[in-house]
Amino acid sequence: MNYPELALHVDGQWLRRASGGERKVVNPADASTLATLPLAGVPELNAAADAAARGFAIWRRQSAHERYQIVRRAAELLRQRAAEIAQVLTLEQGKPLAEALREVMLSADLIDFQAEEAKRLYGRLVPPRVAGILSQSVIRQPVGAVAAFTAWNFPVNLPARKLGSALAAGCSVIIKPAEETPASCMLVVRAFLDAGVTPQALNMVCGVPEQVSTTLIDHDAIRKASLTGSVAVGKLLGRMCAERVKRFTGELGGHAPVIVCADADPAFALKSSLAAKFRNAGQVCASPIRFYVHRSLYAPWAEQFSAGAQALRLGPGLDAQTQMGPLIHSRRVDEMQRFVDDALGLGARLLCGGRRVERPGYFFEPTVLAEAPADSLVQRREPFGPIALIQPFDELDEAIALANALPYALGAYAFTRDLHTAHRLGEEIEAGMVGINHFGVSQPELPFGGWKESGVGQEMGAEGLLHYTEVKTITVGVPA
């Protein structure tokens, strides 16, 4: 399987060498080296920011319809190249090829939606309240050059969210993908450039993360930062932007609860939960983690859920029989073991899994823990891996309180056949996205974002475009 030669894109040029040195990109399925990635140093980062400023001056002058046509063309190029991109994604990230292909196709749909929204970036007219004023209007204009930072778990989807929205709004972008998964983003950038985006308006850099974020956010040309990453990094970048009075959007992960009510269809809830929990080996920011199951269903449901998890076929993502691939690197495997050992030491019961898999690559068994104590590490921090927690509840009030107990509030889910209960759960669960009887809360037409420490702002939907704009009020009076 061919893996592309890696390069950065700075000021309209593809750079295969840079001043920041280089690092290896590894296939997590077997720990083999795929390629060497050039790393940007301060000179390339400053050059990218300077180029973004020049590119913004050009790109913003494109009409909304012209931006729509170009961004829409990028989406179509992604569809045409989907098979190639999906294979590269699987090689460097590890997820099964079918999941990778769905990611690419959904990313194209997402870009399509944002392209359409470029034509609907409406303002409004406000009737004057005093004589001598001819008009009062409120309009939206692009915020400027954007520094966008994305994670490794969805290396096509996350860049697509930021690039589609920012470019459709008229902004220029410097995108920094995770250094573990640079090729997927590089292929997305190529699609946008081939579609006709001004070359200086779209730069891609990789490097030492702290140096990249500090240099770019410090640069006068950058007016907004957008991050998909951890809570700790989000707080750091948010603080940096606040100190410089720059816009910031952060999608910072979660610790999603699932409430299985007494009247739920247990078989449907079980099948849906297994697929959602172990998708991408649990490396999903809105992945279900804490399963609260009504006591009347709890014992058989926990047993069947564990049996289903244990039956999943692990292997390389390019193997058509694989149902769950590896974790992204060895540090994640070590972290999973730490979560499990801590919970067991505090009294949790291990229903299945709980160990690294002795084979090449970074594999960890699908793991189910029952009744993990509230003070265990896995109950307090997002595991971001193939670990599920199950515990019973008696009253719905209790389940809702448990669901809302953490400082994270991105996704949340529930299963019930009662319409009143469904609406109550939707109202009372504290989360940016609540799915009742399904897990598909992430769609191009819907805003994606969290409450509490799970983030600031939204991506996708109409809101995704608006976060890349500034509001301006214009009043015109009668000349003297």
C-alpha cells in the first residue's frame, strides 16, 4: 500500500524539508515506519502567517458565490479520491478501512454544507429610530487569518470541519494536523488547492506543538484559533487567545453518559451501544463511556454487552475482517492499563478485557468495568479508548444526576420508548448534544460543540460558519 511523501504547504509551496527537523510517522497496526515528516520551525511558521495575511486579502474578495463554487469543488474532489484517502487514513491512524471511507465521505458532505452556507451569510436591516438616518444594517465579515489545530482521531473529518467553514466564510487558514496523522490532512489540503483556493490562503504546518501554537497565536496576522484537542490544551490556547483578545473555538472532548431506561428496548440499545462504544477503538470525543442501566435490565444487559465486546475481532484496519483497530500509539495503551488497574484497585469488577494484546502494534482489549467507584481515575477523566463503564440505577432522577455530575458535557445519550421521558432527558441532561435512541448526533447540518469544560463554540451547522465571522454595524445618515 502506497503512503505519500510528506510535505508542508507554506506560501504556495510544498516543503519536503524544513528548519524544525523531522519525525517518523508510524503505522499503529504494526509499529512500522510509514514516512518521515518535515517539521516547521519558527521561520516557516512566520512565513505561513505572513502568507495567510496576504492570502486573506485576496480570498476575502471572492464573492460568496465564487467561494461556494470552489469549496463545493473541493468536496467533490474528496469524493473522487475517497478510496485513496481512506487507505492512507487507515495506515496512519489505524481505524478499519470501512470506517475510514465513511469518514471521508461524511467530510465531503460537511464541506458541501458549509459551501452552501457561504451563500446564506445574511445580515439584517434595522429601522432607524431618529430622523436623518437613511439606513442601519448589521453584516458579517470574515474574521481574518485562522490558526486551526486538529487531533489524530479523525484526521480527515476534523480538518474538513475547520477548512470548509473558514474558507467558506472568507477566511484564510493555517492548518496544523496532529503529527501522528499528517498525510490525511495533506490530501485534504491538496483537494482544496486543486479546487482553486488561493494558495497563500491555505497553509499546512507540523512541528513541535507548543512552538507552533505559541508562534502562530502570537503573530499579528492571526485573528482566531480553532482547536480540537484535550481540555488541558484547550485551556492553554484559550488563555493565550484571551490575553491577545483573539477569537477562540475549542472542541475539547467529553465523558459521555448513556442512560438505558426501564422501558427501553434492551436489544436495540445493546446493539447500538456496542457499535458506538468501540468505533475507532473508543478514540472518539463523543464516545459513550458511562452506561447507566436500570436495575431491572442491568444484569443480563451487562453480561450481553461484555460478551459482545469480547467477541469483537481486533486487527489491522486494512484487514476486511477487522472490527476494531489499534490505538494510535504505545502511550495510549499504557494509559488504558493505568485506568483499568486503578479502577480494579479501588473495587471495580472486570467483566471483560483489561489487558494489552500481545501482538505487533498498539492493541488493547475491548474492556468493560462494572461499578467503578466515583473516585476512580476512569470515572473522573476521559479514557479515550476501548473502555466502557456500567452501573445500575433505580430512579431516573438518580441517573440524570449521575450523567450531569462531571465537568464534561459534549455528547450524551439515552434509550427509552416513552415520549415524555425522551423529552425530559433532552431537557435535563447537560450536554451540547443529546441523542435519544441513537448515537448519530454528529451531522453536517447540526452544530457540534460542548458545554462546561467540553468546549467553547460550535462547529458544523450554520453556527460553524458564523464562528469565523465578525459582526459589523453600519449606519448611514443624510449628508449635511
